[in-house]
Amino acid sequence: LRKTELSTHCPYKGDASYWSVLPAAEAGKDAMWAYEQPFDEMIEIRDHGAFYPNKVTIEAKPA
């Protein structure tokens, strides 16, 4: 993942930062977002990220 310059604002959660998935090129651009410093009322979402389902596929495989 590489942090990008994109930022959006939610009046309920605060400012979101975005990351691109590498080396997925355009398909992975700004595919993940997180609230690094959410408002106090939403502190539970700090240190968690979310992915756009149309930009990534997440698979879990046993070790």
C-alpha cells in the first residue's frame, strides 16, 4: 500500500486518508481509506481501514 494525496471529509467521522494497492496500477488507485484521527465520538474506527469492494478482492487462505 502507498498513501496518496486524496483526502475526503465526513461530517460524522472526520477526514479520511487514502492508499493505493501496488502494483495494481489504476485498478488499485485509492482502493483503501482510513480515518487516522477521527472525531472523538468515532474513535473506535481509528487504526482500521476499509477497501472498495469493486477495487480489490481479499482472500484468506490457511497457512
